Amino acid sequence: MSFAKPPEYAPIHDLQTMLRTLLPEQGLGRDGIYGKETHEAVREFQRRQSLPQSGVTDQKTWDALVRAYEHELVLRSEAAALQIVLRPYQLLERGSKNLHLYLVQGMLKALAQLYYDMPAFAVTGTLDEPTAQGLIWLQRAADLPQTGTLDKHTWRHLAGQYRNMVGDGTGSFPIRRTHRPAPECP
């Protein structure tokens, strides 16, 4: 019968997970054992972070690992979704001034670069007549009531259309231009 305390694998697993993410070229396994490979991966991480290269995961190394790992996870994940907050049944009508309208107008302006028949307007933070016409254009395209107001249904379609047409904003995904081609000069 053994009275030895069993090893605690969880912190070492966590350490190895973070190191595997930050130093994929090390080929570190996730076995829960602080062996030679883990020791060398910690040393390499410490070298890159300008920490003393002991290979021991002290508090300073652990904290740096957690910060670097959390930073890397953000870079690897999709950008945070943005949901504008409207009260239940809230409408932004013509003449409304609202900070959300800057975002809405900016998204409509981006879409106007891709659709030849979308009305042009300025980004003002006010639901003026040109913006209302842009919303009506979107509502017509989405088969929504053509009110020129911003409600949750219109926002949902605007957000979806923006995501589908503009994608990552680089013009490479999943963009499809619907502008008419410029006439060729004779």
C-alpha cells in the first residue's frame, strides 16, 4: 500500500496547453508530466519573454504565460459580435439622433460601395431623409415593411447583409460586387 500523494496533473496540463498554443514548433505533448520537453518549452518561452531562463514555472513565468495565452486566444478567435441595444419595440425614426446611427450609417455606406442602386448619404448620427432612404432600400431588399425606421428586424438584416457582403473588410471574403461595370471608352 502506498501512502504517497498522487501527482496533480491539472496545472501541468494547463501549462502544457498554453505552451503548445504559444510554441507549436516545440511539439510538446500534453501528458501532465513536467519532464524534459516541458522544461525546455518553458525555457524557450522565458527566453522569448526576456525572463530568467530557468525552465521552472515560477509565478512570474506563469503570469506571463497566462497573459500571452489569453492574448493569443483573442487573436485566434472571431471578433466579438456587436449587438446594438434597442429597448423592446424601440424604433429610431426620421429625425432621431442616436449614437447607434453612426454605426448604422457607416454600415450602409460600406454596402453602398457594393450595390449600385443604394442611395448615398452622410454619416451624421441623425436619421435624416437620405438615411431613411438607405433603410428603405435595405428593407425592400429584405422584404420588410418599408418604413425608413430602424427597428430590430431592420438591424438584424443590416448586420447579416453587412457580414455576408463585406466579410472581413479586405475585399477578398466573401465580397460580391453588384456595381454595374463602367462603360468602356471607344
